[in-house]
Amino acid sequence: MHVPPMRPTFEIDFPIEPDEAIKRLAVLLDDTDYPISGRIAGNHLMLVIPPADRHFWSPWLNIEVNKLEGNSAAPVGSAVIGRFSPNPSVWTGFMLTYIALSTLSFFAAMFGVAQWMMDKPPSVLKIIPLFVVIGALLYWASLIGQKIANDQMHELYDASMNALTAQPAEPKSTDENRMTSSGVS
């Protein structure tokens, strides 16, 4: 049975240097016409939907660009690893809820074992399935959020892949620059 991940991940190898890959991805952030914003820190990029189009489930795409590991005969390249996640505050809320449910389940189980050892009915064990159901509902909500954000996830993914596969603009030679500036084509 395939369990869908809460934070979908992809890894793609590109035959370009990591610095060149970062430069190509940085073009997305510099382009005012493109509907993506974000930040760069070293070899890490964070791409997000602009605030005007963002909603509760809008994805954030975290991309890390590393040098491809291989032997000396292998071509130079970059390993681009991307991970989709919700807004960090949403993700933190989900994780804190899971931690709280796990902690409550643990202590309920310990209390139930203590009741059982004292020859009392372990009635507190009846609430553990409730915590499991709440956790399952939370997971289900995250999958619904991914469905709602699917178009925006594709938008971020397609933009990053287009930027990485785009050919860099060739600078014109000085002769061509002189010819176009003087009106001769």
C-alpha cells in the first residue's frame, strides 16, 4: 500500500555546475513578471507563491543544489533536491499536534498499565483510539491541502525546471553591438 508523503520530495541530476544552477534559479526571483518570490542562502533556495495569491495551503518549495558525487569519468553536474511543504507555521502546527497526540497516548498508556497493575479496570486506555483518530484526520487534512495546492505545486516545480533547463543568454559580440546601436542590422 502506497502512503502519500506529507512533504513530497524530488531529486533530479542536471549536467551543469551547481553555481550555474543557482544562477539560473535566481533568475526566477529577479524576474518581476514571474509570479514567484523567494530567497537564496548559499546553495539553498526557497520558492513561494506571492502573498497576493497565497492561501492557507499554499506550498513552499525548498531547493538544495549540491555537486553531483561520482567518479572522475562522470560528467560534472548538480543534484537538485526539492521538497514541498506548507507554510512553516502550518507545518509547525501539524508537528506540534502530532507530538501532543503522541505524548498524550504515551501517558494514557502508562496510566492504563498502572491501573491494570493495581487490579483496576484500565479505563483510560479507551481514549487512545481517539488520539489515533485525531492523528488520522490530521493526516487526511494534509492530503486534502496537497490536493488544494496541487496547481501551485506544479507552478513552482515547472518554473524551477524551466529555469534549470533554459539556455543562458549568449552575450552579443562587440561588432554586433556596434551594428545594432548604429541602426544597421
